[in-house]
Amino acid sequence: MTSSINSDDQSGDYSVKPGSLTPSDPDCAVLALIIPIGCAGLRLDQALAKLLPHWSRSRLQTWIAENRVTLDDQPTTAKHKVWGNECVRVLPHDITHETAFRPENIDLTVIYEDDALIVIDKPAGLVTHPGNGNWNGTLLNALLHHAPQLEHVPRAGIVHRLDKNTTGLLVIAKTVEAQTSLVRQLQQRTVKRDYLALALGEIQQGGLVDAPIGRHPTQRTKMAVTATGKPARTHYQVIETFFQCTLLQCSLETGRTHQIRVHMNTIGHALIGDPVYGGKPISPESKTGQLISSFPRQALHARKLSLIHPKTGQVCNWEAPAPEDIDVLLQTLRQLKKN
């Protein structure tokens, strides 16, 4: 699945020693732990059973199925293998479906819908899935209101994510069968995803960033290029060059947490407005520099999505135009370029 941790959640993670947390601990509304290297190769439920022995493995499996456990801020399964250094959050207390997983009347921009799929254009500010600090007002809550039958589909049909302040296309499965198909396509890397990204600096030609991504060794809410990370490949093409910044199309081969943001920062071209990985314009005092510095979020938009329809077997393609804030930014940059 595509990974995408909530970049606006700045709470720290901490390691948990086996037996150090008990069901009676008053501060355990949400448990955060880092999987130790010694658990590498175990299923997630097996690793948690070792780390949290006060709860039975069957109970931990139930919590995983109820979306009360996230792995690197992603929904997960009991069978998922862990390799060490993953961040796991466990919700052992009763934030139930009546509170965290209830339908909410939140507007959705639906690009396409049939009896198997929903494709939406996610706005900035909408968290994809309930998690630490965001237990309501999420896309999942909106989906349960829009299509109540999603209550019977794991994770309300969500199979991949976008960061809270990244906009663009997301596909949701309306049936378990469709969800299984989409998850397999994501695993086999046959789902095509193209993004618009505004990066700092004047990039003259496209390229490929092939660098593994894992959790940052010291700043646990961030991701980084690291030798122990998972393989990650991002292709980028130059669409338009401006003074101090470049409009790119970024295409994912893999779907790691914050992949485009981390990769572009790694090659010295952080995304405009990125609160976690962003840099500063070379000439912040210039009109362009001031414009870039004032943009309030990462300038990243999931513009194109292509996949095989789970029922028909046909290749489906969708495209969402740039949202208003990015469009206005581009128009202003073009006007400054003329002047």
C-alpha cells in the first residue's frame, strides 16, 4: 500500500520494552512503539504479542482488524511482516466506531463512482484515515456517510493515502473483492500515479531518484533516505521553469511514506511550502521568493491515476486539475516571469 504518515502530527514516538506497559497505565490512550530489530521477520501480531504481553495475541489481532493499530501511520494486517524500526501505534482503549469510525457529513469531490470504485479529488486539510490526534473529520468518516455499505469493507475501502495537505486523486474500493484487487495492483506496482510538484530551484532536466526510504534515525516523525529503508523510485520530468522554482511531473514506481517530498529534498529541490522537508528560496527578498515563502502547504497534487478496473478488467484513467491555490501560484509565477 502507499504509505503516507500524517505530517502534521508532531508527537514523538518512543520505544517500548516488553512488559513495560500494562492495561492499567493511565497514559496509554494511544501506545506508540518502535519495532526492534530483534523482531525482524515476524508477523505484526507476533511482534506485538512479544512487545505487549499483557494483551493476548487474539485481542491484538482483533484490534488490528478494527483499524486500532497502524504501522508507519498506515492501516495494516496481522500477517504483515515487520523488519525493525517501523513505528506502530496501538489504540487499546475504547475510541469505538461510534466516535472514531462514525459517518460524518463532509463534502467530497467525487470524480467517478460505480458499484466497485469511488475516485475522489481530496482537498488540502483532509486527513485520510483516523489516527493519533485526528479521530474524526477524516476521509474515512466522509466515506461512511457517502456510502454506508463501506462499513462492511475493511478501512472503509481505503487502499492508499495522501498526506493531509497533499491534494488530488484517491481510489476507494466499495467491495472486499475490489479492495483485494486494488491492493494487489498496488503491490505489483501496476497502479500509475502522477503528481504535479513545485520544487525549489531551477531544474534543467528530468531524472530518476532511486534511493531507499525509511524512518529518520533521530526524528521519528520524519522519513529519510537511509540504507536500511525500503526501495523507492521517483521519476521526475520538467514541465515549466521559473525563477527559483520548477514545476515538475513526478511519477511513482513505489509508494513510500512522503516519497516525493523526501526524494526531492534529497537532491536539493525540496517542495515549495513543505513544513517538514522544505527549504528556503535562494533570494527570499525578491517578489518570487516572497511568493514562494508565503505558500502555506507542500505544493503537491496527485494529478493522474491509472489502474485496472477490478470488475471489467479495463484500464481506467482519471485526471484532476490543479487546485485553486496551486493554480493561482502558477499564474502569479508566470506573470512574474514575463516581467
